[in-house]
Amino acid sequence: MNALMREWQRFTPMERFTRWAVYFALVVTLVWAVRNVEIIPEFLIDAPEQMVDLLVRMWPPDLGHYHPAVHHALVETLHIASLGTLFAFIFAVPLALLAARNICPYPGVNAFAQLLLVTSRSVNSLVWALIFVAIFGPGAAAGTFAIAFRSIGFVGKLLAEALEEIAPGPLEALEATGAPKGHVLLKGAWPQIAPAFWGVALFRWDINIRESAVLGLVGAGGIGVVLDDAINFFQWDRVATILLTILVVVVVAEIIVTRLRAKLI
Amino acid sequence: MQAGAMQGLIIKGLVKEYVPGKPVLRGINLAIAPQGITAVIGPSGTGKSTLLRCINRLVEPTAGEILLNGQDLVPLRGRGLRMARRRIGMVFQEYNLVERLTVMENVLSGRLGYVSLWQAWMRRYPDADIARAFSLLDAVGLPEQATRRADALSGGQRQRVGIARALMQQPELLLADEPTSSLDPRTAVEIMELMTGLSTSAGVPLVVNIHNVDLARRFAQRIIGMAGGEIVFDGPPEALQSEHLRQIYGGEDWL
């Protein structure tokens, strides 16, 4: 009989209150955001008209513009993405080792490495590009460093997480054989994170191809420069060609990355 | 003191406290001859694992001395500690193989204390090590498995690789922490036969933590019973009586 008297509740009163408070905060945020954005009704009403007008100007795309101008810019974009990804890994791997609590047992060092990784992520690649254009002047070098510095945080965070999830047993076993720390990392930790490492590398390269396409808008080289020029001169048929090129490249990169990942993991 | 007395493993006043004031090991004194099989039995949580892990310093002792063939292991740091660990092989309950490496590389890992980082990276182990690894794989009954990945093996096969890795070190002492607890009864017997046989023929003393009292009786020449962080029985298997088991494990309904 006693069993029937007991009452089961999924949430404690405190949990119920917290959930209600979260829902309330969501609604407040939404209302606040809509009021703040201040959509101008006149612009909203003729938007479809403007859009049709733009598409008409874009059609047919000026495919003759592809070679040589767009092609060369595209190759530069691919170089920016690949080199930027490579540089990112050179910095991100040591930072990930320092950030992983099971690899580096000093909380102060972990926190410092995490701070660097967060700093890298908190700045958008366009902002990094503006900074590096100021340092190196306009061109592909600025783009490469922008891509690299934005990627360090992303890559470092994911690698650090992969490191923290590895099984400690094999590391302990290698330590017990008298192996130095470097050997333990190489033969105990690396095999465990290798799939994650290649997965992150390919994924970031894929993202960087897309990101480096827009970096040209702030003068950091690549296909974005040609896009910016075409827009500034209202050559919408050329803009269409460039947008199509970017689309094709992103799709091809996606296909390559998916195939490679299936092979590597 | 005669020279022979310094040989083997001698533990004096070993104390381990994970939390200050709550010792898991309460002053262990133990001398293990330079050969022979010693089984440590006792309930879970009584410090068997801690005792073994203090010997190769995977766990840091709070107080006491651990002498292996005359050298105190407790004060060792850094390089000195690694040199000492090379002399002690260990077999684990969960095998602790590197799953994504091949059987051969797992066995060769037993030599990581001897090769340079570059050699390990390029997989350029000395020819003598590779020959030894092959003969150990034959000895543990896995002659055709060298190029298989460790995660493709069964539990019993993995433990065989674990044993080969430990013997690859050419250790002066072999430690086994519950080596059969994850295995079925038949495989457990096979693994114990293999491990005791190989350590005996290599002349390496073996200290094995084991839950199973029957296996301890069957394979060990000496049994150490632990309860509450202390040694409460120490003698040959024939001397282990029900009253001792009651003292070690408590209660009597299970006997």
C-alpha cells in the first residue's frame, strides 16, 4: 500500500522554476531582437521586385570572363585555403596538447592554452583579414594568415577534446614499460586520435575554401577580389559567373572530403 | 647481510593514502624471491591493485621502501624511474593494448624504453627486437597474427599480446593486475597456464593479483591474503584454510 502513496515528480520545484525562467528569457530575447532590427517597410515591400531585377541582370552569366581573371583568382583562393589550414595545424597541435588536461597536468597552462584558442575563435576571419591586410598589405599573404589564425582555435579545440576522450589504459601501459613521455604520446595517444585528426583536417580545409572565397572583399586576395570588383562596377553577369564558380568549387571540395574521410577512418 | 638477501623484491613499511589519514595500504612488509609465482588474493578495494601499482610507481607510495634487486624504487624520478620501469613488466585486467595498432607494434611497444623517438616513429626497431617479438608471438600462441590490428582480437588473444608485450621488456619482475577477470573460465585457465609457464621458463618472478581463489591455489607457490590494507595470510596454497578465507573476505555463507 505504501508504494502507491509515493508520488513521482520528474523535476524538483527549483528545476521547474529554472525551466520557466529559461522559456521567459527566450521570449524576451526574441521580442527585443525584432524591435531592435527595425525593418523598414518600404524596402521590405519592393524586395521581391529588386531580387527579380538582379537575377535578370545576372542572366546569362558572362562565362567568357572565367578565363583568365576568375581562374587565376580561384587558384589563389585554393592556395590560401590549403596553406592557411597547414599553418593552423602547426600552431594548433602544440596548443591542443597543452590544453588537454589528461596530457598536460598543469591547470594554469591548460587555461592559458584554452584562452589562446578562444581568442582565435572569437575573431571572425574577415576581421583577422582586416588586421593582416594592415600588417602585410593587401594580397594572398594576408588571406593565408587570416585563415590560419581563425582555424587555430577551431582545430585546437576539437583536437584537445579528442585528446581528453582517449582511453587512459594504453597510456598507462606504455608508461609502465619505462617509455618517455614523447614515446607514450606517439604510440599511445596518436593512434587513438588519428581518425579525429584527419576528420578535423579535412573538415577545416573544406570550411577554409568557402571562407577564403569572401576574404577578397576586404582585399585579402583570392576570388573575393574579383567578386568585389564585379559588384562595384555593376557587372552582374560577371558576378553570376563568379558565384557559379564558387558553388562548383565548394561542391567538388565536399565530394573530395567525403570520399577521403570514408577512406581514412 | 648476505648477498642473496638483497635479491628479489623487498617491500618495507609500504603505506599509501589517497586521502590523508585514510590509508589504503597500512604498512606492508613483504619479501618476494627472485623466482616463483606469488598470488595476492583479497576482496575488491582492499589495496591489491594499489600494492602492485606502487611497485612500478603508477601509483605514488606515501611512505615505505620498495627494493628491487637491491635498488630502492621509491625515491626515483624522471630518467631513473623510467630505467627502473623498464625492468618491471605489467599485465593489465583490461589488456590496455593500443587498439588501432597491429599486434606486432603492440608487442614491440615493450621496447619503447630502449629506442629513440625517431626509431619509434619510423618503426625502426632493432632486428633483434623484431626477432624476439616474433618468437614471443609464437610462444603465446599467436604465430599468424602479427599484422592484425589489436581491436580485431578476442579477449583471450588480447591478453596473450599483453603478456608478450610485458615479456618483451625482458623484465626482472612481472606484475599482473587481475589478468583473468575479464575472461571466461576456460580462457582464464589458459592465460594463467601461459603466464606462469613463460615466467617460470624465463626465470622471472611473477606477482599476480587474482580474485579467483581456485586459480590462485592451482598456479601459485605462495599465496598472500590481504584484508583492510594489511597482509593477513602468507603461506603456501596447502596452508590456506576456510578460516583464513573467512578472515580475508569476511562472512562465511559463501564458503
